Amino acid sequence: MNGAKQFLKKLLPNKIRQPVLNVYHLLVAIAANIRYQFPARSAKVIMITGTNGKTSTATLIAAILEHAGYKVGINSTAYYRITGSKPVNKKSGRTVEDVFALHALFNKMRRAGCEYIILEATSQALDQHRLWGVPCHIAVMTNLTQDHLDYHGSMKRYAAAKFKLFKRRPPFIILNADDEWYAYFNKAEAGAAKFSYGMGKEANAQIANINARRDGSDFTLKVDGQSIRIRTKLVGEFNVYNAAAAALAGYVEGLAPDQIANGIASVQAVPGRMERVDAGQPFEVIVDYAHTPDALKNVLTAARHITKGKLMVVFGATGNRDRTKRPIMGKVAAELADRIFLTDDETYTEDPASIRKAVMKGIIEADGEDKTTEVDDRRDAFAAAFKEAKRGDTVVLAGMGHETTRNMGGKPIPWNDTEVAIELLHQAKKQ
């Protein structure tokens, strides 16, 4: 299949390439559904879309349903899992993988007796019809911020791709009322009911009484005259929103407040999402997938609240992807961090120096050049940050998160931020 796709890419002119490829993806999706006899139809499918927060929200929803006694299959950016089995880390680097592999996974979930399937739905998967034949019971929209403009071309087209999920008119729709794109997505019609969550007056599920802690947050979700007190071990205000979205999904399914609260409270961490690394060092180390301006802003803001000393960030930008977000990410880092170590992320086939130069442009615009050290090798950048960090400081390792490989020069190499960080921290203790 991939060979045919690559042949079409080379054969077709740029103007008609993507529409033709979308037809190709649709035909492949139809074939996969027929091959596996529409496996996703055996369960209630909850799809989460948005720029940031999809994996955390999906993980929280799965935990809520499992604590209520349901058997659940989850397919996220970071991992897939069936209730009762260990999570399997994904090596594809894709949220929605090859269509035949995806439906083979759905078939496995069907054979295991899964009553729910939790699925992240990306803009590209929706645009390319890769989720054709997969029914949607609940559609969740987390937020929309700049990403994937290399593919979509504009925020308007990016939003339109996400909206394709809601055009299906799923029975239930859950929206973030505090997101700037809320009015756009609120035009969608639900088959049964539409809910919104947030701190503002627009939301019909109100987030209130937030108590931010070093190890998470407590808050109240008020919906339909009920108050659900929720405690999450996930750090940061953005995770309050993720937990609220998950809680609302549980509420839609008729679960009791204690089932919802206990499910959320059970989630210790999400791989590569505000993941704390503890190797006995006197400072905090946090690994996060933040690879968009908004995600980087969220993680640095959250880290600031738990940091007594300096807030340091080690990050770069991805090659062969949206180039316009690079200086924006540099500006965010300069505005929010006390110390920056600018390094390589995944370069793909781009010149690493040119990527760093684009990020540095934003850093300079925000007067952050004096607090920035450029270290091209990511391992060396980690080591430099750890050497400088002192008790009370926090080092954020941003951009790679859960991923187990890095594409450098067009070739994947083994890599995991958490594992590398632990290795370096142990080495430092021995010195």
C-alpha cells in the first residue's frame, strides 16, 4: 500500500496530488473495513480531536470507563492498550497509523470484548478519510492552536479538517467553551446532546474552585445542578481542562460522580506529558511532548508554578513541518523561561542549523538571546542543563515526549527523552 502511495506522490502534480491521495485513502479505508468486517462497530467509539491534550484526555476517559467496570480499548499518539493488558508503546510516530493496521487493532479489541474504543482523531486522518467506517458515539474537541500548517496551509483549513468529525452528527458532542475557536465548532449539531466545559459563562459545565498543587490539581465541575469534586495527579491548568473534558464524557455516559472522580484520580501520569523524571537529583526534570507554541506555553506556565528557582527549557523544532511556528516557539520560551538550551528535535531531511536559526529569531525578538545557549546535540544539551541546574530549579525537556525514535537526516534512530535523562542523571551522580 505504501509503495502505491509513494508512486502516486511522485507521479501527480502538486495541485491535484492531495485530492487524489485522499481518494486513495478512502478506498484503502473501505477495503480495510471490508477486510475486518467493520470491527469498530462492535463498540461505542469516543473520538478526541484538537491540537493539544488529546492523549491525556483519552487516557483519562479510558480510566473513568474502566473504573466503572467497562472493558476499553484505547489508541493514542503514545500507546495503545486493552483493559487488563499492559500499554504498548507506539513506534510508528503516527497518531492514526496505517489503515489496515488500525482496523486490525480494532478487530483485536472486538475479539477482546471491548465495549468502548477511545481514539484520537487527527486533522490529517479526518481530511484523508482514514477514519471512514468508524462510528463516533462521542466527539470531543480540546482546543485549536497553530500546528500542521505545512499540510493544511491555513488555520481556517486546519479547523475545517477537524470539523469533519462533527459533520458526522455524532450523538454527543463535547466542546471547550474557553477556546478561541469555540464559536466555530459550536455550529456543529449533535444527534442527541451537546455539552461545553470551561471557566467562562459560555460553558454549561463549569470549572470552578481550582486548587493547584505541586502534584496535581483539585477542582469542581458543575453540570446540570450537580457538583463533581475532581482530583487529578496531572499538573497544570491545561490538565484541569483535559480532566473536565474526560469527566463530561463520563457524565454523558451516565456514570456516577464517584466513578468519574475515582477514574481520574487513578491516573498517575501520561507518557511524555508533564512526566516527572526522578533519578534522585535535587531539581525537577519534566519531559513533555510540547511541540506547538501553545503546548510549550502551557507546560512552561505549569512548570513555573512548581518552581522555586530557575525555570530551564531544552527544546528545538521539528524539521519538514510547519516552519511558521518555529520563531513563535522561540518567543514563548524567551518570555517564560529563565534559561534556554536550544537544540535539535527531529530534523528529518532539513538542515538542523537552519531550524535552530528560525527558532532563535523568535528568541532574539523577545530579548532572550543572552539567556540562550545553542547546543546542537540533544544529549549534550540535556547534560548541559543538568550540570547548571541547582536545588529548586526545574528543567523542562520539550518536544519529543513519549517517542522512542528520532528522525535525523531522514533516518530513525533510537531515542527517548526520559530514558536519556535518567541515564545522564545517574552518570552525573557518579562523577
